Amino acid sequence: MWPSSGLTPHFRQNGNVTTTPLNHAGRHLIEVFLYLQVLDILTTLIGFSLGNSEASPFVRLMVHWGPFTGLVLSKILAVGLAFTCLLLHRRKLIVWINYWYAAIVVWNLYTTLRVLNA
């Protein structure tokens, strides 16, 4: 019987039980990452509706397929990269990426408020 932590063992190695990469801390990082992705989509779409443009050259190329489609495609790629970081045990990188996206959301809100106050 495994401890009641809710984690299931991935495999045993030298008598030590390792868990899957998506333990509690990993789930928390991914949840924050996903919330920030949703906030980025929403604030970017609001900015687009007010006449703002996309600052990222990569996302700007994708937005040519339509604002929502381009943003969703870029977010699918971002989520895939985040899960890859998690599987490679690069959680610190996800923490930094979360800070980066939090700054992007703040920037989107700033540019939106700047347009509304002009």
C-alpha cells in the first residue's frame, strides 16, 4: 500500500519509489501556467479589439490565420513545451516562464488601459 499522498509510484529503483513527474508541485506549476495562458489569450484579444497589435513576431505570424486561431495554436505549442520541461524535470524553467507570462499579462493590461485612457 502506498502512502496516502495521492501519488502513484512510477517505478522502483534501488528500493526507492519514484513518482510520476506530475506530482503536487508539478501540477501546481502547470495550473499556474495554464491560468496565465488563458489570461494572455483574453488580454491579447481585448487588446486586438481596441486596435493593439501583437508584439511577438512568432505569434504575429500565427495571427494571420485569425486572432483566436493564431493565439490558440501558439498556446498549444507553449503547453507542449511546458509539459516537456516538466517531463525533463526542468521545473525551475517553468517557474521563470510563469513569471514571464505574468509580466506579459501585466503588459497587455497596461497597453489596454493606455488605449482606453487616450
